[in-house]
Amino acid sequence: MTLMKQFLGAAATLALTAGVATAEPAIIFDLGGKFDKSFNEAAFNGAERWAQETGGTYKELEMQDEAQREQALRRLAEAGSNPVVMTGFAFGDALSKVAPDFPDTKFAIIDMVVDAPNVKSVVFNEHEGSYLVGMMAGLASKTGTVGFIGGMDIPLIRKFGCGYAQGVKAVNPDATVVLNMTGTTPAAWNDPVKGAELAKGQKAQGADVIYAAAGGTGVGVLQAAADEGILSIGVDSNQNYMHPGKVLTSMLKRVDNAVYEAFKEGTNLTPGINVMGLANDGVGYAMDENNASLVTPEMQAAVDEAAAKIKSGELVVHDYMSDNTCPAATF
């Protein structure tokens, strides 16, 4: 079966998969689309890397609304896709229902733990990577005030914000961290206009570096920061290129590696929980020609020293999801 490069609508895609009994892997992107320049695009890049290296093909589906999740999983499993990889915590409930009905199909879910013998759950230590970019924000800020703009207000995104605030406070205990969330529904992932408004509001409060962890909404945050003459920090994918010289760095969440490894394992996908953090290159920060002029050697040395301490266990970054509290900020 040829690689499906264009999504022609959920119904058309699912119809194309019906009746095809292959062990071709499949990936379902979350709301916001595979070209969100962030989370979904990182997943897409992992699938593409696998295809290019192996010459293999895969099925893909972009979510259009919440109601499609369970149906999409069932149709792909019925069609013989194996493994089926999905991006995003919101697939958790649907996968919990579907996985037991297809014991011979392997599933991989990113950002959620589903306890089933045929499911691989991939979670990330986002707080560790966010701590590092928080340090960089604190060191780069001239006003002593920095911002964080999250997407949907859920514990996972507060985990980003809390790690970031801890990093800021580690280098400047007197710093102010302004935190905003875009909304409480999935629409918060794809609202760049609202992201831009929030960024301008944070600048008005004195923020001169803003970290966006908001999917497609973050595109608006980065644009507004560039327009307003302040720095931004990207997320998930390396977003430095979007505004060269104006994006301080990007917190890398290696969703691409998670998808690549799942496709590579294929039908031999190992079930269980896989935690990706600094110690196994699951998270990090981006340096390239686009932000080299913004990061001094001293800044990079301080961040790298902290990263080494986190990897060794000498430095432990508090995980908001462990107890829904943050020692460095109030949501």
C-alpha cells in the first residue's frame, strides 16, 4: 500500500484502510494537525525517519474531532495495522476500550499510561527539559520577569510550567514568573490568535522571555514575541528557525524518537511504560545557528552543568504531576 500523504477526511481515510490485512504500522495525530510545528510534527518526523531508513510505508490519520478517537483505533486495528501509534493523552480512554478487543495488535500511546498487555505507554520527563530552558530564560532576562503560556490547562502542561519556574528561580530567586493557560478545552491547542494576545499581555507585565507549551497556539506566541521585540522559547520540536535570533531556545521533547522506535519494533513492540528524560535523551534544549548569538558560553555551561546533575540524580526537579503542587510558582 502506498504512503498516504494527504488526509482526505476521516471517513475517507478509514474507508481506505478497511479490508487491508497488513502489518503496516499506523500513526494517529492529535488535534492541531501533523504540521503544527510542535508536538504532532515531531511525531510525523519520527514516522518519516523510519520510512526513509527502511523503505517501509505506514498509514496516517489526523484527528478532526474528539468523536473519532475510538472509531479510528478500531478501524485501523481491524485493517491489520500493527503497531498503531497515537499521539496525546486524550487517546487514553479510547485505547483502554479498544486494546482488549485486539490482543494481537500492539499499540503505543504517547503522554498517557494505559495498563494493557499489548500497549506501550511512552511518557516524558518534561519538567527536566523545562527546567533547563527556565534557567536559560532566567539568565537571559533583563527585566527579571519571564512568562509561560500553556495550551489546555491540564496537569501535564502545568508540569512544563512548574519545571520552567524552578529553572528560572534556580538562577534568579527574585524573578517573577507569569503563567497563563490558553483554555480548558482541546481548542486551546490550536489558537494562535489567543496565544499572541496572551504573549502581549505578559509583555505588558514586564516579561521579556516567554516559553510556550501550547501546540499550534505556540506559533502565535512566538510570532507575537518576535513582533514585540522580546524573546520566546519553543517546545517539542526545534522551533528556533521560525524567528532566527528571536527564539532563545526550544525545549526538545523527542516524540520523534518515541514514534521511530515504536515503528522500528513493529509487531515486536515491547509493552509497558517507557520513561524518556534527560538521562536517555528524551528531552533537552536546542542549540543551532538560529540562536547561537543569544546564548553565551557561560549560559550554556551553567545549563549543561545542571543537566549533568539531573542525569546523575544529584539534582531532582519537582514533578508537578506527583502531587499537583509547584514549589516555584502558583497556577
